Amino acid sequence: MCQNSLSEIFGSYVFNDSVMRERLPKATYKALRKTIDEGLPLDPQVAEVVASAMKDWAIEKGATHFTHWFQPLTGITAEKHDSFISPTPEGRVIMEFSGKELIKGEPDASSFPSGGLRATFEARGYTAWDCTSPAFVKDNTLYIPTAFCSYTGEALDLKTPLLRSMEALSKQALRILRLFGNTTAKKVITTVGPEQEYFLIDKKMYDKRKDLILTGRTLFGAKSPKGQEMEDHYFASIKERISAYMKELDEELWKLGVSAKTKHNEVAPSQHELAPVFTTTNIATDHNQLTMELMKKVALRHGLVCLLHEKPFAGVNGSGKHINWSMSTDDGQNLLDPGHTPHENAQFLVFLCAVIKAIDEYADLLRVAAATPGNDHRLGANEAPPAIISVFLGEQLTDILHQIENGGATSSKQGGILKIGVSTLPALPKDTTDRNRTSPFAFTGNKFEFRMVGSSSPIATANYILNTIVAEELSQIADRLERAANFDEEVQNILEEIVKNHKRVIFNGNGYSEEWVEEAEKRGLPNIRSTVEAIPALIAEKNVKLMEKHGVLSRVELEARYEIMLEHYTKTINIEALTMLDIAKRQILPAVINFTTKLADSINSIKATGVNADISAQSDLLVEVSSLAATFKKNIDELEKAVNGASDVEGDSYKLASYYRDVVFAKMGDVRDVADKLETLVDKELWPLPSYSDMLFNV
């Protein structure tokens, strides 16, 4: 694709700023921009004009319907399509779309997860137009990004708390900026660039795996003779079939204004990554949802299936979603850019220390953002950050904070020049610090990279938590500075206190090591190993007070999310267990019996010849497989008993989720262990499931 062609298609299906400027009357455009840029209330008359222009533009793009596109607490998006047609008395139709239809929709609120906020008979809910995220046309439908709330006003989605948190952070960050003399910035925005990892496998293989179809991951599978140990897949030449897929995916994303930038092979075989250019958090969240949807849709056109589960294959790396997060003013100043002499940049150091303090004080809450059943397979598995949350700063900033703790920073370490030792190669400017891929929360030059979030998760939760906890620390700092008699002296006092009290969370070493687990425990850092352990942080009193103080989530909204997350965990493990039982009883066990029968028939046939042949190999194999088959059947029965026993668990949803983690999930491991051993012994032609080698190395 040539440059001109790319320029023409990028954002061509988006009702973006340039389209609005062209199609809206000047007064309407200015009024809408004020709502978007300054958070002013939207005038209904403005909405009428915008709706008319949006409808005409969408119809020109082939749209016949419109939908309010929202993000309920299912983890995926939702949409209900209505056509633009309106009947006339003459029996014809006209194309209409009103400001009221643009602003508000009414989906059924009781059919989505609500954690008790909505009863079955209380169905009404509302979607409200989010004008800060541009509408777009996809599949002949005008998509209008919206928030989703209940009839009584509680947030039933991911977008509403995200928008609230963005306003909260902007409010507190502006207080700090004003104290440092910035009188021009009108708001502070958080920006995000989520790196999305994923697997691609052949659809023919996928269709033969009920576990992948129903759960997104393989519940059975012996380790392939070759995995990722040769380290030959990472950044390797992209296969032609995958390249064609990536090319089409890029083009589809570009049409919708998603700035897909980087693509490459990841560490595990058949694993890949896509990374966009960063943008405003709200838009980045919408774009990531679109990216995941299109990844799956485009894959099917190429006879592939895109797997977004955090651990679709045991024994090779799983997939995460690295969230590159920063703060910027509306006029483009990155508040986490240290500059050339960060030790002299007091404003940067205040924002940096606010983040450090936030991560230390609210690590439990941030851990919730990475808490999913799928991510439990990945975190701490020497392939992803550990479940212990720490901050990597690198040599330069760590040294500066050490100086601050001891009375004041007077110098900054410089990167220097990297000489490679080949005369024809240029000398390269060396960064001031190395990178640390084992850190959950790493500073990477002018932003933080939160590496714990799972590949299938929406990024909204991580970002509204990050925004809120940082807003709180900025609020506390602003309170002190606003009443300080000596501003510069108080800045130094605040920085020194934060470093002394929260340096325990700073760790620049190997996060995969056992030594770090022991060291973190000595420092008093939480090590929350599972999703079930993490979820109660949502309703911890300090976290409820935090969220309510900044208007991000109320107590009842947090309690609802607590119930929804526990229910999701329980249902996920239950579905996995039932799927495992189905495959084990109806596919694997019959295949094993078939194999042992053939083996026994073979032994009897040889004996019947009267030839004195050595049949010890067949006999030994028959004994081994039969013994494993008996153990396999026993483990199946025990798993089935454990699943049925869930109905006898008394108490609340936390006890039930704990039961599924401690009992059902453990029994699932027993079933798999034996099945995977059997796979290595049973005739491949008889084994009912495509092997790991088949799936990972045949794309």
C-alpha cells in the first residue's frame, strides 16, 4: 500500500474531528468541541444537528443501521442495531436519526451482569453517548460509543468509571500544575498504548478441539517435543500466511482510526503481537476492544482462529497486554518526561513520586486489574511479571531518589554513547537505564508499562484504577503544597517522605527469582497469587473510601463488581471442568480403550501363531496404558464428584469461588496429568485431539 493510499484510508470510516469540522455548522462544531475538550454539558440542540450530519455521513459510507456500542461487565462489547428507516403515511420510508436517538438508548439492563444492582424484573437501563470517543461505521452500521448505566444511575459498564477517573485525575493534576505556575493547561489526560499479544492456529485444528471452542484454552495436551526453547520464533521472519493476515488486520484497523503501528512474532510458536501508537485512554480503550474483535474476525477469513486467552497452551508462554500509561496536558506536555536533568525537574519528580506512592499503597487494588482465571495460569510463571507488584525505575531515577532521601538531588546519571566496535556502524546514544521485562510496573523513559494485564481483558479496569490511585496521591500532595509557607521547601519534604516511606516498592532486579519472593515478603509487599484472593480488594474499606472520594465508583457499584468477578471465576472454572469431563469421557477414554483393545488383539494374534516371538514391548505397553487408564477413570470420577459437590457449598460467593479454586481446579489438574501421559503412549491416529505440535507448528 502506497503512502497516499494509506493516508486516504486511515480514519475513513470514523466521524472524527476533520469530518465534524467539514460537515457541522461552525457554531455547532465549536459547541461540541467545548463539550469534548472542557467537559461542558451537551446542548440538546447541538445533538440534533450533529445527529443529522452523522446520519448523512454514515449513509454515504453504506450504513443502514445505527447502534449504541457499550462495554457491559461481560468483558466484551454489546450492541443493539436499529435501522434509520421511518415509515411514512404513503407507505414509504424515510431515513431519520434524531438527537434523542444519538444521546440515549435503552438496552435491557437485567440481562447483563449487575451484581445484584438489577433484578430480573427490573429491566430498564440507559446508554449515553460518549462524545469524547468518535463514532464510526462498521459492517454497514453506525457505531456510537456510549456509557451504560442502570435505571437508578449506577454504572453497569467499564466506560463510566473510566471517564469518571479521567476527570478525577485531571482535576488533581491541574492543582499541581497551577502550583508550579502552569496557568494555560485546561485539563490533564492520561494516554495509553496497549500492546496486544495473541495466538493464531489453523481453524481445522481448532474445530477438532472442544476445549478451545468452549473455554478458549487447551484443557489437555502433552508438551510438544519442540516448544520455544530454541528462542527462534521471537522476531523471526513472519510466515506468508500470517503476514497476509496482519496486512489485512492493519488495513481494517486503520480504516477505523486505530493506529496499529508494530507487529511481530512473539516468544512462543504461533504467538504474535500488535502494538498501536498511544492515544487518549478512553479512545485507546475503545480501540483495543475493536482490535480484539477484528483480530478474531479477520483470522477467520484466512482459515485461522485468533486465541486471546492468557494461556491457551501449557508449557509455552502465555499472552499479556502491556499497558503503556502516561499523563499529558491538553497542550502536549508529558508530565512523566524527566527531561535531560531530572534531578532539577521538581514537577516531574512530584508526579513520579505520586505514582510510586500510589502503587505501594494500592497494590492490592491494582492487582484486581490483572485478576482473571486465565491470567492465574500466567502470572509468576517465569514468563510474565510475578503476582508481586513492584516498580522498576532504572539506575538514573533510583539514584536521584536515593539522593533525595539523603538531603537533596544534585546530579543525574547520563547514558553516554554505546560503541559497538565496528568502524562502519554508528556510535549509538545509550539510554540512561536498561529495561526490565520481569517488572510488573516499569518506567520506560517517559511512561510506565503495566505488564500484568491479561491478553483477553479490557484495559478499562486497569486504567480507571491507575487514574484514581494516582489522583488520590496528587490530591494529598496538592493539599500540602497549597497551604505551605515555603513551596520549594515543602516540595523537598514531600519527596523525601515519599521516598523513605515507599522505597520498598522499588525493585530493579529479577522479578522471576525466588530471592525476590523472599525479599518482597521481608519488605511487606503483598503476594496475591490468585484471582480469588485478589477480588476482595474491591470492597476493602480503604479502597471503597478512595473510589467514593473521587466519584469513580460507589460502595454499591464496587460490591456489585465484587460479586460479578467472583461469579465469573466460578462459572469459568465450572465450564472448564464440565468441558474437561465431556472430552475425557466421550473422546479420550474411548480412544484409550480402543488402543488397549487393539494392543491386546495384537498380542493374542501373535500368540495364536505359535511363534515364539518376544511380545514384552506390547505387553509392557498394555500394562502401562491400562494402569494409566484406570487412574484416569478414577480421576474423572473424582472431578465429577467435586463439580457436583459445589452445590453443597454453603455461604457466600467467595466461599464458592474458593471451593472451585481449591477443589475443582485441583482435580482438573489430576485429570490432565494422566491424560497428557496417555497422549504420549496412544497411537496418534487414534488420539482424538490435534496435538500441540500440530497446532503450534502447522500455520
